[in-house]
Amino acid sequence: MADREAVEQEERTSLAEELGVRIYIMGKEYRVPAGLTIMKAMEYAGYKFIRGAGCRAGFCGACGTVYRKEGEYKLRFAVACQKLVEDGMFLVQLPFAPAPRVSYDLEKLRPTENVLLKLYPELARCVACNTCTKACPQEIPVMDYIQAALRGDIKRVAELSFDCIQCGLCSMRCPADIKHYHVAQLARRLYGRYLAPKAEHLAQRVAEIEAGRFDEELDRLTRMGKEELSKLYEARQIEEGVGV
Amino acid sequence: MRIAYYPGCSLKALAANFDRSARAAMGALGVELVELERWNCCGTVSSLTTDDLMRQLAPVRNLIRAQEAGERRLVTACAMCYNTLKRAALRVEAHPEELAKINAFLDEEPDYRGGVRVLHLLELLRDEVGFEAVAKRVVRPLEGLRVAPYYGCLLLRPRGVGLDDPENPSILEELVRALGAEPVDSPLKGQCCGSYHTVAHKEVVARRAHKILSEAASRGAEALISSCPLCSFNLDNRQRLIRELDGSFAPLPVLYFTELMALAFGLEEALSPEGHYVDPRPFLEERQLLRR
Amino acid sequence: MDKMGKIDLSAKELQEEVEALSGQRVFACYHCGKCTAGCPFASEMDLTPRQVLEYIMEGRVEVLNSRTIWLCAACFTCTVRCPNGIDIARVMEALRQILLRRGEDSLDLASLGEEELPQIALVAGARKLIG
């Protein structure tokens, strides 16, 4: 049995190499070369992205998408520019997650226990189903930070949500209509503005700069020619073990 | 004694004084409340339809957290968390087919196997610590202080979930006596404060609270104790609105039962003005129960 | 507030849906009125709790327009006192759910005032009043 499965798997792999990977875009079958990302595969099939595509490097969160694999009951989630197509994938493009961000003035807000709930009262509707976490392509414990937001723990929200790329898949899936990634962004802003320990050496250095401690050196650098600058750059001190 | 503790959201925010006083008072009795890791909101009100398993996910997930920690018991201070967690625990024990569905949905969690018992702090005091031990720990007896116990709904009802006789409870009275104070009985001690109507129908809540507070005051109560952040909010903060409706209404301090315990145990630092609309300290200072 | 305009429900469908959602036998009610006598919100209601049961038994779907079903805060006083063991709080919840499941919310989170409310109030309100 296992042998037959292995043979079949091998056949499928070689088929994919020869004839391409069989994918379905909005229900229509296409064959594309193996090794393409979802985004590139859709472009190969003739789709053109005007929106819903950004950095193409997995950071900007513009291309959050869903797909289903043949024979599976679960929907899967990814950023389209990162996930490679597999044989039998059902694809679609989600152009945008319509989740309005509340308008606020950070300087007028305070990091109180209720500030997140006040601006995003739908937090109160969380049923702890964890669908958001399952939808996150960044593997963030989204439900955990929403629960922390509900009880006003801004620091924890900021920490847990740090890797969020704002693709919006959590909010598209939420049965309670929570705007998770906007809540998290607000928490990180509040944390940065009011709660994070201040970097004292930074303030000190800024004060030194303002006091003119580096004026002379800066003047020297700005007066240098390109050749001299290059020489100086090449000769700069490099920490041991740091790749360039 | 160490016991797994579920604080609930409100005790982490506007009702932090409930959490603080609960830890302090129980600590003084040798009970360490060990906060559950990664707990989530219990869902507050228990959902009452037959097909509402989605709304049982939140409480069951907390029971799984207790199970993961190897705990067989989970104690709460908040009456609403207590009611909702306990109802869910009892429901899945009685309906294994529902538990199977819930476990199947929660496929990222270990299965809940049942068997976590949900307790309220008052039950722990009555059944394990004992009110005698409570009385022994008192360093400043609240002599002559007339306190009205307020149970509200969720400590008492429905039958089988509540921790005392739903029509004639006595657990808070016993606690008040153990602390050296005098319990003031009121026929409204188990009547609803108006609950979540405080969000959109404040005036309904103010009328309810007015009745409950006036009844207790007319029987000589100088303060009222509660075990629920929502009851306390409605009975305390809504006094502002009650004053608008009835100019002759005299403010009545509302305390958590754990704050009264902390006071009698000499843990004054656990009694802060935060979390109170009617500051209880001036009146307690006047009665020489709190140092100025 | 007329929520009935959009809801097409026959007398029988109302009765069946209430019994299915609540798991209660509404027809066990013999109208003693203990539910009403003990209800702390009765004075604020348009229909008393007993009348709500009567309306359901008579198949009067206008019960869904009643202020009573939203005023009930599930305090369970009626539930513990009903001599026929009807969990009336569940009947009220079923009536609310009939509306909520058809998109008829009773609370708008966007219109909350400036007041600082405890989490417990907002979560409870959202659960009971929003579908």
C-alpha cells in the first residue's frame, strides 16, 4: 500500500515537472510550472494585479489570500507572494480586507485599561473561537492578543502582535466582526508612545548632537571628496563575525 | 493552600480593587490564588439556547487551560465568571455529545476530558477555610458595622448552579458575622441589579439600584457588599444618576466582600478609593475602622 | 420599535422555533403568574412574563415586538419559581434569538456614549443584544 502511494506520489511529482501544476483559479483549471508562488502562478495564468500586491517579499501584507486543497475540508491561509502552488490548489484573489480603522489622535489618547475597548467596542463580541489565529499566515496568537486587548493589557497586545503584517485575514474570518489588526496597531502605537521604556542613550546622544559635539566631524565628512569617502568607508571598523 | 484562580477581564481593569483585595484577603488566610495562564474571557452571560455551542467555546477553553495546568478545581471571585464557567462545566459533563462537538471544533487544543470543578471564593471560605478560621484571622473586628449582603442573581440561580439556597441564602451573612460586623437582611438581596442594561438603558438600572440600595438603607445598612463587578458598577456608579432622579437619596458605599475581609484583617492597603464611585474610606474612618 | 415588518413567521413556526431554541415546553404553563410576580423588571414591561407565554401559546407573533423580551436580563428568578419547571429565561432568550438571527440587533456598539463601562457590561450586552 505504502509503496503504491509512494509510486503515485512520484508520478504526480514528475507530472507536475513536465506538464506543470494543476491549479484552479476561481473554479477554472489552469496548468502552471512548478515552483511558482500563488501570485506568480495567477499572473502566469493571465491575471494582472493592480491592487492586492505590494512588496512581493512577504512583508507588506497586501496579498493575504485563502486557498483550499483538493480533498481537504479546511480553508488555508497565506500571503500569495510567499506560498508556492501545489497540485490541486483552489485559488482566489482577495483584493482587500474592508476593515475600517478608527480615526484617533495618539497624543490625545492615554494608555488606560479601556481605551482599546472604547475605540473598538466590537472587541466585546469575541467568543474565543480562535478562528483568527487559524487564519494568520504569520502564526500570531491573534485570539490571545484580542483577549488581552479586552482586559486592557496593552503591553501584551503589542508584544504578541509584533509580527503582524496587517493582511487582514483575521478580520475577514471573524464571526464577531473584530478589526484585529487595527486594534493591535493601536496597542503598539500606545505602547511605543506611552509605555515602552525610553531609550536613555538615544536622548543622551540627541542632546550631544544638539550641543554640537559632532559638528566638527560632520563638517569634515561633508567637505570630503568621493574618493576620500570611499577609502574611509572601506577602512571602517567592522565588528568581528558580522557579514557585509 | 494553592488553588488555580480565574480573575476575569473586569478584575484586570476597572475592578482591579476586587482582584487586589481577593488576593490579599485569601493570602492572609493561607490561600494562594494562582492565576491561570492564557485564560480568556468567560463570555460573561451564559448563552441559553439549545444550539449555542459556539458560545460555550470560551468557557470550555478556560477549563482546558485548568486541565493543562493539572488542576481539578478553578476558583473565581466574580459571580458572573463563576456562573458561566460552572454552567459550561456542568453542561458538557451532562452532554458528552456536545463536548465531543466542542472538542472537534477546538482542534488546536487538547480535548477537554471533563472533571474540572468551578468554585467561587465564598464556597472555598465556607467549605474549606471555614468561617471560624476567618473569624480567627480578624485583627480589627468590624464591631457595630451594619452591612447589607447583596447576592444578585448569579451566585444563586439557577438552582444547581448557585452556591446557596436561591430564595434564602446565608453565606454572605455568615461571612459578615465572622468579620465581626452585623448583617442587615433585605428582601431585595437576591434581586437583579439591572445587569448589562447599564450599557444602553441606564435609567432602568438606576431605578433598580435605587430600590435595592434604599431598601437596605431603610433597614439600617451603612454599606453593601457584592461579589460581582457588574452589580457593583450598577449599585455604586449609578448612584450619580439616582441622585439626579431622587435628590433626597443618601450615598451608600458599596464594597466587594473581599474588601470587607481585607479591612477586618488589617490589610488597609487593599482598600483603595479606585474602583469606587462612593468612596468608602471617609465613613470607615469615621467609624474608626480605617486609620486616617 | 417594529421589528416584525421584516419577519415572516406563522403562529406554528413561532411556537416551534421557540420550543426548539429554548428546549422548553411552553404549553406546560398554567398561568399562575409567579413569573410575573417575581420579575424585577415587570413594572417596566409592556407584556408581563406570563403574557409573553400566553402570546406564544396563542401563536401571536407580535410578541416579537414586545419590549419585555429585551428587558429580561436572564436573572432566573422566574426560572427557579415556575411550578411547572419552565425555564422562562430560556424562552425569553429564544425570542431574542429569533430576531437576532435575522439581523435585528438591539444594541449599536457605534452609538455608545463616553462613559467608561466595565468589560463585563459590554461583553454581556454584546452577547445578549447583538446577533
